[in-house]
Amino acid sequence: METLEPKKHYLKWQVIALIDFVTIISFENIFYPFQNQGLSVVISWIFLLFAYVIPYELIVSQMSLTFDNQSGGLASWVRRSSNDTLGYWTSWMYWVQSVPYIVDVSNSVIVSFSWMFLGNNTLDKKMSTFWFGMLTFAIILAFILLENVFKNSLEILSLIGGGAMFIMSVLFVLLAGYSIAHGTPIATQPFNWGAFMPKFSLKYFSTTGLLIFAMSGAELAAPYIVQMRDPKHEFPKAMWLLAIMTAFLTIFGTLALAMFFNANHIPHDFKMNGPYYAFSLLGQSLGLGKTLMYIFAVVQAIFMMAQLAVLLDASSRVFAGDVADNFMPKWMTKKNKNGRPVHSYMMTSGLSLFLLLLTGTLPNINTIYNWLLNINGIISPYKTCWVFFAFVAVRWQQKKFKSDYTFIKNRTGALLVGGWCLAFTFVCATLGFIPQEAEAGTAAFNHQLLLNFITVIVLFGLGFIMPMLRKHEMKNEPSLD
């Protein structure tokens, strides 16, 4: 008899949604699509919401409840629905794709503190790229240590950061509407139906990977399903809440941006400093000066630190949670007394340093910030492809798998939706190699294109080494005979 079960600490479905919201999208995630696609990104968001995000998150619901006793999340889904080799590659790609994002989030922590202390956009002038990289690395190391000291840091930071950021996002939208209603002119002109129409081009499609990156990550919640009291009913609720929050922030947040920024003439550092410009302009229009900007800077810092906590915890758990014995060296899956995979944290640190050395070849902090975002728009969608691969594999052989929740009862319909999501994600990820911040044919374009290929080859290519190390390890293991 499980006498301790009543004392078990359960995560509520609202907390699961916030944990996912922290990792998936933030207020700043609506800025770089707005800079890349202008007002037409509203149509892109609406299309993606219905054709991609809702199916994606309901697919995650089915897969999470099909493999609810597996600790590896997405890696378990692929391994159990196909084979050990693909399961290993999923775990490797899932883990390694988080490294550029961890570096990117750490950069954002520095930017948020610079606005708190400087109150303006002069970080690029006051700090060299070398010290920006070193400070980023120091933040990553500090958070790895904090993960091992505070067991409840994940839940606490997610609740505070996710909740506060969503409140700030809602406030921005509501106050922007109030400001416009009371006489503030709309910055984007013309503001008519024609302005929302996408202008389809290679650049337009090459930036769609960043939209997928901004809206993906729901599967990060899968390893926490064992901590829910009633996952059958609660997990789909968490995914629906996640979809609603994502839809509100992307669609209405973008419309609010168009109130204050001319979509046809956006500042060059908009991706890095845009959120702070937005709250500064909103505060000025309401007669509050920089007050809202400073409040946002504090919330952003907490939110980004929450993202770091979630990313370091969840991605490392996936990596060490369910990998076939003959692929991963024993030392990589070793855990400390708190159940943390310490050596995967060390690998995270090493690869973060590699990325920071690459960014040191770029001319300034703004370029570094933009390039890391673009790398995430390549690597993250490639990882997301495995979600749809696993779903297609499960539905193809659905008689072998039981689930408390089924997305699309009809097998053919499910395969078509899963296949569409897989193909769309792969194409957008591949087009993301095209640099977005430099003109084709320039030295800057060629430099960033080279960095894109080097980064992807190194991060994914290292995955070939682990099975070789494990094979060597097994040769030296004492025989059980």
C-alpha cells in the first residue's frame, strides 16, 4: 500500500501551462517577426494558430498521455514508436537545440539589467562583445549552480515569471488600446486591410522558422505529466490554456505594436531593445514617463531567469531520461544526490562557450543578439520535426498504442495533419539558413551564412561522437561472466 501517496506534491494544470508558456513565448517574441514581416505578420500568426499551433499542442496532449510513464519526453515518444537509434538522435537534437536558446536567454537577462540601470539603449556602446560574451557565460554557470541548490526554483520562478509576463503583455495591449482611444495617433500608416496582406518572397518564407521557434516547445511539459493528479483531463486543459495565451499575445500584441511603431520603418535594434522602446512610448503616451519601462525591465529579468531555470532543467532531464544503453556514455547520464544530470550541465557550458566564441567574430552586440535568434529559428524547428514524426509513427501503428486522449479519431485525417506539420516545419527550418539581417552578396551575409552552417554541423554532428564513446566504454567494462 502506498501510504505516502496522499503527501505527494502535484503540479496543477495551470502551473504546467505557465511552465510551458515560459519556455514557448514571451512579450519579446512578437518583436522580431514584426520587424521581419511587418503588419502582415498578424495574418501569419492567425494562419499558424489554426493550421499549426492548435494541432501541435493537441498532438502533444495525445503523445504525452500515450507515453505518460516515460521519463524522456519527446525522446521516449520517438524511441517507443520507432527504434532506439532515432530515439537517441531525438534526445541529442532536443538537448543540443536548447544551447543557442540558453545563450540567447542569458543575453536577454543582461539586456534587461542594462535597461534597469542605464534606462536607455546604450549597452552596445558601453560594453564590448568580449565582455558581453563573458558575462553571458557567467550567468549560465550561475544558473546551473542554482539549479542544484534550490529544488523548487523551477516552479517558483515559472509561476512568478510566467504570470508577471502574461500580465504585462495583457496590460500593454489594453493600455495601448486606451492610449489610441484617447488621441494617440497610430504610427503604422496606412493601417488598412492591404497593409495586412503578406508579400510572399524568399525572405518572407525564410523568416517563418522564427515564428515556429516562437510558438514551439509544448512538449517540454511532457516529463512533468507524472507530477499531475489527473493528467487525462488536466493535461489537455493545460495545452488549451497555452494556445489561448499564445494567440492573445501574438495577435493582439502585434496589433498593439503597430500603434506605436511604424511597421515600414522599424529601428535596427528592434529585436534587442524593442520591448523597452514599447513600454517607454506607452508610458509617455499615458503621462507616466519611463515608469512602465522600468517595471517591464524587472519583469523581463525575472521571466528570462525563469526561462533559464526551465530550459536547463527540462532539456537535461530529456537528455538523461530515456536513452538506450548502447548510445550514451554512463558518465553523461550520471546524476547527483538531487537527481540532476551534472555532466550534461557541463556539456551545456562547453557548447555555450563555443557559441560565444563564434559570436565574438560579429561586429557588435546587436548583431550577436540577432544572429542567435536566427540560429534558434533553424535548430529549434528541426527538433520540433520529431514531435510530428512520433505522432505519425504512433497513428500509423495505432493498434499498438493506447492513450487516454486521441487527437483526430480518424486515422487518415490524423496522418494528413501530422504529415503537414512535419513537412511545413522541416521546410521552414531549412529556409532559416538564409541570413535575415544582411543583404545577399555582402561580406556580412556570407559571414553569417558560414556561421549558420558551422553551428548546425557542430551541434548536430557531435551527436555521432556519443555512441562511439559508449562503444569504447562498453569494451572496457568488466564482463558479467
